[in-house]
Amino acid sequence: MTEKVSVTIDGAIIRAPKGLSILDAALDHGICIPHLCRVPAISDLGACRLCIVEHIQNGRSKVTTSCTLVVKEGMVIHSNTEKIKRLRRNIAELLVAEAPNSRAVQDVAMRCGVKEVRYPFRNNNCILCGRCVRICTGRLGEKAIGFVGRGMDRRVVAPFDLKSKLCRECGWCSDLCPMTMTPCGGPMHKGQERLCTNCESKQTSLDQMTGYCVACYFGKGFQCERHPERFTGIEE
Amino acid sequence: MPQTTLDTILDGRRSQPHQLIEVLQDVQAQNGYISEEAMRAVSKELGVTLLEVYRVASFYKAFSLSPRGKNVITVCTGTACHVRGAKLLINQATAQIGVETGKMSADGLFTIENVNCLGACALGPVVTTNTDYHHHMSPGKMRKLIKSYQKNNKEEAANE
């Protein structure tokens, strides 16, 4: 049996097996920490920054991504303080501005309480969450696509923008891509981008149900395993 | 790239993935840029996936993926140099040579590049040509500098 450690997440004392990330431990116990780039059973990257939490250490709080934070005995984590909510809302806002044409991104932004987008829309087709790269290089052990370039030029491509010979056309990369589900109103063209608020009246935002997983339908776009039609594709 | 030069670079380094950056540096020094064929060959010989080679080569600014001219003119556009008129230098160079920044001129003689800081802000605007540093540059000095390189090239061509 695996060794277990006790961590305190939002005041709840949780016994979690060693080596688990804070995000996984929280989700397993029904505490919803919004997340986007995480995929069960593949390595975590901490790319989307949505799963940030406050980690209290020696009386000081440090904001860090919970998916890359491994549980340790006696850890104290706050996932829903005012500070975290403000930061997370801003991150979600930036994500919507970067890629408004994704239902996953729009939903997660709604859940984080984004009411308006103050940044210019870029309407990109990629938010560099690295899901496709990690499934390809990590889980499937192929190296067909990857991050190329640096800074503003960073992008996901196959070498020389050609189809790689290593690609087995398994399709996992597009299955996991949060951009494959367009917003309900159809794709937004340049100049028509907006924050989709269609689901606002139907769905609970994090403000109404702080910290609890309500098995929202938002998970559908980005395959949150708590989603009712849960994503069961990859299992250990 | 000729197979022989690549062979000498790769000698004693085959099947050693950790030698990737050194090999790419040598290829860069030899050719002035890293071609697609060179990357494919390096990937095959070192046992590194093509993706990894491409990723590393595209990540570092020291590696160029497109051919570069015989003389690389680097204009510093860091804050200090920018304030002192680096933009004018770039305009002068691009107009005189007739090529955009980052591209090779049609005669294969020049490439103009801009970098964000050369670390000699007190001497700005700074321009480097190959390995020479030129301080307190002005569009006039730039014009003379490019002229001198063009003249040298003509003389070399005449001597041969």
C-alpha cells in the first residue's frame, strides 16, 4: 500500500498518497480547482496557470501551480482566497483574449468569473497548453510534434512544418486539444470576438459555489474527468 | 552541405546525443547557417529525433535556419541604442543594401540583424560587423562602413 500524507486544502484535511499533485488530491476529494492543461496520467507542465493556489509556508504565502506541486506532510493550501480568485480571473481573461474560439477556454473563463475582457483579442488557434505535445512525446513515446522557437515565436509544429514520419496518425493530439470545440454560436471571425456568456444563467460559477466540484458541464470541452460524460480514454 | 565537412564535424561524436549543441555550433560556424539536410543528417548520426534537433536549433538565437550573408551586420536596438537612434542605422543599412533585416542580400554579401542588447550601452549606438565592434555609430558612419565592405569584396574579386 502506498504511503499517505496529510495535507490541508481549504481547511479540509486530506489523506493523499505520496507523489500525487495537490490538484489531483483536491479533485479526488471534490474540491474544484479550475484547470485546463492537465490531462490525467500524463506529465504536468503548469502551462495554463489556471490551477494556481496559495501555499502557506512559514507564515508566508506563495502562489504556485497546484498541478506541479507535490503533496507533502503538513502542507497548507488555500485554493479560493480573494487573491487567488483575482489572479485566476486575470489569467482566464488573458486566455480568452488569446483564443476566444474555444468552448473549453470560454467555459473555464466563465467558471472563473470573467465578466469582461480588457485585453485586445488575438484570436489565435493555440494557447500553448502543451496537451498535444505531452501526449505525443510522453504518453505515446513518439516525437512527432513539439514546441519550437522561443518567447513570442513559440509554437507547436512538426519539424520543418512537414508531417513527421514518426506520426502514427493516432489522433490523440487533436482529441486533447482544447481548441477543437468551437463556442456554441459558431466560430468567431476576426473583429467579432467576444466573451461567450450563453451559459451564465444555467451554470454555477466559482463565486456561487466556492471550492466545491459541482460536476459542471464545463468539463466537456477540456475533458475534466469530473464531467458527467467523463473522459475515460486514458487510464493507467 | 558537402558530406565531407559534415563527416569531419561528426567524427568521434556519433551516437552521442549530448553532443547536439556542439555539433550544431560547428555546423553553424562552418556554413553560417544550419540547413534542413544538415539537421536531418545530425539527427540520424547522433541518434536524436529530428524534432529535438529542430527544437534546439530554433530555440537559440546563435543558430540561423536560413542562409546568411558573408558579412553579418548586427545593429543593437536595446533601450540605450534605441534612444540614440538605432532605428536610423537600420533604415540606412536596409536602404543601402536593399534587404530586410534577417534576410540575406541578393549578392550573398550582407545580412542585417538586430539584437536587443550587446552590453555596451555607454558606447551606443553599437554595431557589430562579423566580430568587429563599432561604437557611437551614425547613419553616415554606417554608410561608409558598408561601402568599405563592398569595396573590399570588389578588390577580392578582382585579385582572384
